[in-house]
Amino acid sequence: GNSVTQMEGPVTLSEEAFLTINCTYTATGYPSLFWYVQYPGEGLQLLLKATKADDKGSNKGFEATYRKETTSFHLEKGSVQVSDSAVYFCALSVHNAGNMLTFGGGTRLMVKP
Amino acid sequence: GAVVSQHPSWVICKSGTSVKIECRSLDFQATTMFWYRQFPKQSLMLMATSNEGSKATYEQGVEKDKFLINHASLTLSTLTVTSAHPEDSSFYICSAITGVNQPQHFGDGTRLSIL
């Protein structure tokens, strides 16, 4: 089956620190990969995505590269801000599988001023 | 674009009450909508997939008579929690897609608290 594993949180960083949140996956087909962000009390927002190997998704200073050889899609940001504090979910969707998303467990990021 | 609105955002009601949650796609027609449940500090659990004009497909372990889903139009799906009890208290989130193999766009969620 399909599964997503991401590092457990919380991850606590000081403002302007470098961020990495690891995500690895297993999939029965050829997946598209996503990072979603959830701010407190809100739904999920699509942060970035990549649909094929070696694609790099980027948005708001965050980026992640689709690594087929290591089945990974690690999220990175060079300099985090307090406003980046949220829960981040890695997810995959296999083409022609009804658009169903398989989520990782989520990683809570706390950025201190 | 691709805005999904969910209403209400928070509801508190007595045990035994039925509660309806609406999910609307505001600026697109949603071929499919999804309903999720999220417990505190946990990931999202898919409850059901809803296609306009047809019966919802429920995930294993989700009671279809407890969680009634209606998808009457391409812009509206509703989830009704029937005879809600405290164990139904949770954060319910819907999402919608614009087409096959397109990303899901999420509503802001509904926090349901049953007293």
C-alpha cells in the first residue's frame, strides 16, 4: 500500500534558523508529492507539490525535491520566521487512484523570536 | 482561485443532536469532495469520498448511517453527524478537487464539540 513517514515533532527553532523536515514514502504506483501546512484552528493549505522525479516544488521560501532514488521529499527553508509556526503534512497521491491523499503524521514547527 | 468554504467553523451542541456541516467550492465546480476527521495532534483520517449526484464512498470503519453525506451539486457537499455523542467531538475538514489528478483544496475545518 501507500504510506508516508515524516519526522516527529515538535521541531523548535529560533528565528532565521535553517529548517529541514524529513519525509519518506512508499507507493504502489507513481505518486505526486505534496506538502501542506496547517495553522492553528484552520484547515490545510497546499504549500508546494512535485509531480515527477527530480522536480523541485517551491513556495514562500520553502522547497522540496522529489527524490525517487531515496523515495524522499524533504521540506527545507533557509531562514524560518515566527509566522512559519504551524503543522506541516507531507502527502502523496497516486495517479488514477481517485485523487486520494495519503498523509504523514504531521510535524509541528515552533519558531521562537 | 480554488477557494473552499466550510460552515460552521465551530459548533457546540448537546448529545443526541444532529449537526450539518457544509462544504462549498466558491469559485470552481468540484467533481469530487472529500471529508476528513482530525483528532488533536494527529493527522487527517479520510472518512469518505463524495461525487456529485452519487452515493459517497466510505472508508472502512466509518459508519455511513452515522455520518450522512450529500453531494447535491458541483459546489456543495454536506456532512450530517446524526445523533451526535461526545465521542464524535472532533475537527472535521472537507476538501475539493477541480478535476482528475488535481490537488485537493481544503476548507478551514469545523470544530464540533458535543456536550
